[in-house]
Amino acid sequence: MTQELWGVFLNAALVNNFVLAYFLGICPFLGVSAKLDSAGRMGLAVTFVMLVASLCAFGINRLLGMIGAEYLSLISYIVVIASSVQLVEMFVRKTSPALFKQLGIFLPLITTNCAILAVALFQTQREYGLLEGLVFAFGAGMGFTLALVLMAGIRERLRLVDVPDVAQGMAITLVLAGILSLAFMGFAGMGASA
Amino acid sequence: MMPSSHLLSLRGAPHLHADSAVPRLMLHSVIALLPVSVFAVFLFGLAALATVAVAILACLLAERVCGPRSALGDGSAILTGLLLGLSLPPALPLWMVAFGAFVAVAVGKHLFGGLGGPAFHPVLVGRVFLQAAFPSAMAQAWVAPLAAGRATELPATSLALPFLTPDAPYDGISGATPLSALKAGEAGEPLLSLWLGTVSGSVGETSALLLLLGGLYLVYRRVIDWRIPAALLGSVALFSAVLHAIDPERFPAMMTALGSGALMLGAWFLATDPGISPTTRRGAWLYGLAIGLLVVVIRQFSGQAEGVMYALLLGSALTPHIDRWTRPKPLSEGVEE
Amino acid sequence: MADAGMISEREDGVERLRLGFWRENPILVQALGMCPVLAVSNTGVNALTMSLATTFVLLSSAIVISTIRGIIPRQVRLACFVLVIATFVTLTDMAVEAFALELHQALGAFLPLIVVNCMILSRIEIMASRQPISVAALDAIGMGAGFMLGLVTLGSLRELLGRGTLFGAQVMPDRFEPWQVMQLPGGGFFTLAALVIGFTLLDRSLKRWREVPA
Amino acid sequence: MTEQRGGSGLASVLRIQGVLVAIALSAGLAIALVHEWTRPMVMAQRGGLLGDAALEVMPGAASYRIYVRSADGGLRPMGDDDTPELFIGLDEGGHIVGAAVVGSGMGYADVIQLVYGVDPAAGRLTGMRVVASRETPGLGSVIVDDKDWVDTFTRIHLPFDGEQNLRNLRVRSNANHEQGEVDAISGATVSVVSVTRIISSSLADWLPILKAEFDELSGGDRG
């Protein structure tokens, strides 16, 4: 069991990294990853919201399964995840202004991030249980953070060099992501025990 | 960028502080790679010679096309080509070699701002691109060492027409490198031939001993920082020894791990590139350690037989962060800019 | 992107179509709405399906939102937008599943992911919730066409180089060695980068060419 | 996202609620209607895809009956709301000629769904078809495209230990099919291992049931 959970985690974080293998969440990826500090904090906030999303999706699947209305799942994910995140945001703002300053400002941004909904959808499609789902969400979030932070480091460095002007901005970031994506192929097959 | 780093650091590595530094680095690196290149031609014959020659020529051509200023003189394109050629399977179709060289120089180097700019080693970019683009060719284009007739004829696959699959099947026994044999659970090569290099493998990666000598020469010439290969090889040695102690059936012994694959080539000649490695001493240790760990993890736990290239790429992605953590605190802001 | 919101109601439809297709091309210029689609841009057919589905969702949501824009309270407008978009995405998903099951399986979870396509939400917010139906619809069509231009080019290129085929038909010579990397995520990033660079260069030379006779 | 200011008072709150509820209701209604309309088509197509694959992996089968596992661990004929789990193949004369099981599990990129044929009496596989997968085209997709490799599943014997307990299928280069070994393909290790693992774990579930029920089903030919 732990072996399988470890496999789920590795798969989500490294082998099928959300950003580098599925292109998910690249809107903030292109926007935020230029600054190292915010990249790390954004990543943590995303991880947190992914965990919330995974919990919500598990509950929704159970509930809709009971009344036989699975076809409403997509619309329910969207609504429930968005409102849960909003609740969490309000809660954090009240209880811990410091934490809110660190992570909270990203929360509204994240709600419509495709990576979040993808956690819910993938987890459903792969029929993960509650624990597996949470591990998957955590792995996906860690993988997202890792990709974001690695990119941010390189992008900060790239500001000092002479990138050809047509390639500046989006293009060079995409090439960077492409190379990282190829580098992550080194992890292919990890966690899938023979 | 870092006002105080070159006041505190006594490193001999050329940080572009003198105009002559680049050609000097290139010259000594080429000298250090000569023995292993000659050995490669002895081992694999014409195939090795053609691979290296095409890689160098293609790099020069790409440099000419992409580099607006005349940058051919600094020798960096020659070194890139040499290293790339040495890292490829000997019977790889030559058009693929040229393609990889072009990607290395155009994408890996000039897109990222030319010499001194690259975030990744251009050779690694070219190599990993070829690996991903033509996986079956890269997995099969091996040549048996010391084959008869190697001095006079090229493998038929080398001469495949550009962008086409070769007519002839790849000669080499598929998956014949010592590492892929280990991965498939077959018996490895004897330790001695592994270190001497009389085994199958990429053109210039087989002889761990000659690569080690070349690396030591670079250290002696103060061209590279000895801490990086020391940390890298040390961490590979440490982690493989630990794994081997846990399960000797499944994990190869320390000396096997050290002597096989592209480890020596990567540790001495690629990881040490001043453009992609950390600037501080502590950073160099951390960097080597991280890459070594990644090499062992990828080799032993992923689906890939060889992990050096991936580990090096990931390591260079870590460099900016390592630099940040280990940067000496400046005494006061903005001493000089 | 900032000035897109300030387009006045008088602006003629053709201009809106043109903007979305070229100068504000969602993929190549604005880098919007790529997340849910790039992962399945490895063949022409997948790219075409995804962009048709996206365009359909954008167009129908734009029409509906524009129709009911008078009664949507400002405070919950985003919730309303998302509800409408999610409905159309679910409908599309079910339709594709019913009529093309294998395509549906190839697209996997990425079809429902259209719901979080930032391009759709931003067009709804900027245009449909403020403009009459005709303008909103034309804008949606223009954006959808631009989206399709970017995505189908990307998908075709990846398929051509990565498999030697175009929309499933063999194009390259028999012994063409496919560049497998193009079918991998890394190749997707590279191809998109190349397209962005190509688009920028093309756009620049078009401008220069237009300036010469003037 | 949040707009704290704006109209206050009960009336406006009610209005907001009303609009939201109205939109949500019409959305739900539209989805439910289309769902009712498309579901039969989807189910038919699904069953068709699986059924076609099942016929291919049961040599000699001309038609099939579909079963699912019942709550007590036995088998029952598939109902309207079920997804197929087991196909029992019948020849022209209506005699049972084999069984095909639907299995699924995680591949390299996404879930792989497949159908494999098994002859419980002879203790061997009779074929395998991947029905749904998103493995990397050109690499992992060989589990669909590589005809030679797919065909080897008609020759693979189930590996039993001396006590007739089923052991796992394994992937090896130079595989010995008599020993339940599946050929490795370089560049597609993960996908090949996934397919093998899916069949292996599915067999562990199904083989006891099949062995127990097969005779009974054979006896029930006329029913």
C-alpha cells in the first residue's frame, strides 16, 4: 500500500509533472515564475488548494454517486472548489493575517487555475480513493512548485544575458520549459514497480 | 551581479574576467580530451572518427550561422562538437549527429544569449534532444568494441540519408552497453574492461581511466574546480555503496557504478562548465552532491539505463538556487556594481 | 491585452474578427488558454477537435451571457459565468463521447478542462458581459478562429514531424525517421516557442512591408 | 473575485440568490436532458468497442454474453446500468469457447483499459487488445500498434507454482512465454510493464471466479 502511494506521489510530482508533462497551470507559470519569491509561495498556495480540491472531489463523487447523477460532476467541482477556496481565504484572512499575506493573495488567482480542476478530474478518472487522492494532490502540488521554482531561478539568471529579442519573454520561457521537460524524462518509469 | 563574490573567492576558473580565458579553457579541455578521443578511434574505428568530425563541423557551421559576431575563434564551438561527438553512440546516423549539434549550438547556446549565457550546457541540450527525438536509434546504434574491419569501413547506419531511417539494421547488439545490460538483469562487464574502456558504449565514454586522467590534467591546469567532480563522484560512490550494501543482487557495486556510462565524461567535462556551475566553493560541493544523488536515483529507480545527462541538466537548473543559498553576504550593499 | 476592454460598441465586427485572429491572437500573442489544450495538441485531429470544442463553448457562452447580461448581479457575475461555461463544456463533452468515443478517449480529462480555459473567461468578462449579442458573438468567433489557427498549426506541425502524417494521412516519405520528441511534451513546448518566434517575425515583416509603400 | 460592496438589503440578496439558483437550475436541467439523450449512444459505443475487442481475443468466438460480478462474488448477466466486466465467448453452435476480461490500470500517461482473453482450462492467455490509452505516440503506443508484440499474448501461458497458485506475469527481454513472461520493448518499458501488471492483477481477481463458474456456465449453455 505504501509502495503504491509512493508511486502515485512520484508519478504526479516527477514522471507526469503537471506543468512539464501536461502543460497544466502554465498561465501562472508564464506570469509568476519570473520572480523566485513569489514562485515558491504561489507553489505552496497551489499545493494547498489542490488538497482542498481533492477532498471536495472525493466528497462530490460520493454524493453524486449516491443519487446517480455523475454527469453533474464537472459543474459541481467548479462550484464547490471555488467556494471552498473562498471560505479558506476568508478563514485565513481572519485567523492569520501573516499567512494571508504570504499565500492568501494568490488564492483568488488559483481558483480558476486548470491544474486545480485537473486534480479533481484525474483523481476521478483514475479511481483514486481518499488517501490516494490526497497523496496525488500533494504530489501534483509539489511537482508544480518544483517546476515553478526551477524555472524562476533560470529566468532570473536569463535577465542578465543577451537573449535574442524575438525570443524574449514567452518564447524563451517555453524553450526553457521544454528543456526541463526533457530533463524530467529521466524520471520516466519511476514509481511503477515492475 | 554579486558584488563581493570575486573578492572572496580564490577560484582559478575563468569567469570571463580576462579576454584570454575562454580560448585557454577550450584549449586545455581539448588537450584533456585527446587521449580518450584517440582511444575511441582505436576502439570503434572510422565510426568514432566520423561521429566526432561531423559533430565538430556541424557545430562550427551552426556557430557561423547563429553567431552574428565572429565567434569561431574562441574554440568553444569545437569543444562543444567534440564533447557532443564523444557522448553519442558510434553508429548513429551522421545526419542525426549534425542535427543534434545544430540544436546544441542554436538552441542550447545562442537562444540563451551565446557564450557565458546558457542556462544549460549546450552539449546536454543537443544530447537530450537526440535522445528524445530518435530514441530507437539512440538505443541501438552501438558498435561492438574492437570489431574487425573497423578501421576501413563505416557502419551502414552512419550513412543513412538525411531525415530518413537507415536501410540497414543497427549492427550493434541492441542494448549492449554495460549499463543497459545491468538494467535488464544480465551480468555486467568485468571491472577491468569497464575502467579500461574495452566495452560498448558512446564514442568517448567507455574509458573511465583516460577520462579521469584528462580531468586531473584540467585540475592541474586550474581550468576546472576540482570540488565539483570530487563531490559528484563522491556522492555517486557513497550512494551506490549504500544501495549495494542493502541489496547486492539488485544494485551494482560502487566501482562498477563509477566506471560505467557517461559518469566520468559528465563529471569532469560537462558539470564543471563555469557557465552552468555554482560560483562559490560551498555551492560547488552541494551541486556535485545533488547531481551524484540524481545519477544514482535515475539509474537505479527509473526506466532509464543511464541518468548522467538528465542529472546534469537538472543540476544546472539548481545552480541559480545553490548560488543564492551559498552566496556570501556582502559587507555592505553596492560596493561596486 | 489591456486595451481590449476599451473597444467601443461602435467598433465594427470585421475589426473584432481580425483582432482575435491575428493581432490579439489568444495563443500566439496573448498566451491565453493554452493549459487545457496544449497537452492534446500532438495531432492535427486532436487539435482541431479541441479548438472546435473550445470555440463552440466560447460562442454559446458568449451568446447566453450577453443575452442575460442585464439580470446578472455584479457581485456574483463570475460564478454565473463559470456556471454557464461549465454547462456548455459538459454538453460538449457528452456530445463528443456519444458521437466519437475514440476521440473522447484520446482527449481524456482535457475536454472537461476547457472549463478553466482562461481565454473563455476573459472574453466573457471583457466582451460578452458588456456588449450586445452581435458584437459578443463576432468577438467569440474571431477569438475562436485565432485559437484554432494557433492550435491546429501546432498540432499539424507536431504530427507532421513526430509521425510523418497530417490529419492521419501519410505525407512524409516512407522511410522518414519521425522526430519522436515532437509527440512528447517537450516537443510541444519547443514547437509552440518556434511558432511564437515565427509569428513575431512574420508580423514584423508584414508591418515593415506595409510601411514601405506608405 | 469578491465584490464586498454593492447593493445591500434583503431584496438585493434575494435577487442575487434567485438569479444564481435560476441559472444553476437551468444548467442542471440542460445537462440532465442531454445526458439522457446521449447516454444510450455512449453505452452502446462503449459496449461495442469492448465487445469487438473481446471477440478478437477469443479465438473461435462468434458471439458473446456479458457478465458482471454480483455482490456475492459470483457472476450475473449484465444489466442496463452496468459496464461490462466479463465476456463469455460462444461459437456458431452456441458452445462456450473462451472468456475475455476487461481490465484497467494506470499506464505511463493515463489509464489504460484493455481486454484480454483467457482459457482457464488450458491455463493460458488467448489474446489482448488495448481499448483505451493515452500512451506517448510512437513510444508507449506500441502496446496498441505493435502487432507482433500484441500477438504474443495468444501464446503466453499462465505461470503457476507447484501448488497451482497463480504467480505474476513478468516482463523480460528474450521472454519465455511458457513461463508467463512478456517481451520487453526498448523505449516502451513503462507501458509494457503497465499492461502486464494490469493483466496480472486482474487475473489474480478473476481466475478463481472463472475456474469456479466456468463449468457451471458451460452447463448453462441452453439458458
